[in-house]
Amino acid sequence: MAKTKKELIDEVSSDTGLPKKDVNIAVNHFLELIKESICDGSSVLLTGFGSFHVRTRRSRIGYNPKTREPIQIGAKLVPVFRSSTSLKEQVEAG
């Protein structure tokens, strides 16, 4: 089951004893910094967790689902997360 941002904020608040308001501000600012960095073309590396960066998706031929007519889909930039080796190992271990 997926955890929401609110649930994560509640958990950090209860684990650290910090007020939820302060944790919420910190989490939102942290996420905003990641967004700004990757929008500017920089990568964000969180050692032991993974990295966020932007990748160019090549243009390709797609198909209209109604008419099955081929259409050209243009190249675009997409955000990408790549997990670290240690995170992958922890997930595999359960």
C-alpha cells in the first residue's frame, strides 16, 4: 500500500518529536528543491537512496487508438529516478 505525503509527514513528526507544521515545511521545500534542480538540468544524488535527473525521450511513431493511423510523437524531456544499488539490495532482501 502506498504512503501519502501526509502519512510520511505524520511519521517523521512522531519519530522526531518535531511539530507537523515544521516537518511539512521541510518536506515541501526539499521536494521543491529537487524539482527546481532537475528542471534546470541538474541531477540530484541522494547517496544510499538514488538519483533524480532528466532524460530526453526520442521521437517515435505511435498509433491513434481509434483509427489505428500512425502519428509522429515528438521528443520530450522526462523526469527519471534511478535507485541506488544499496536500495535495490534492501528491496530484494525484503
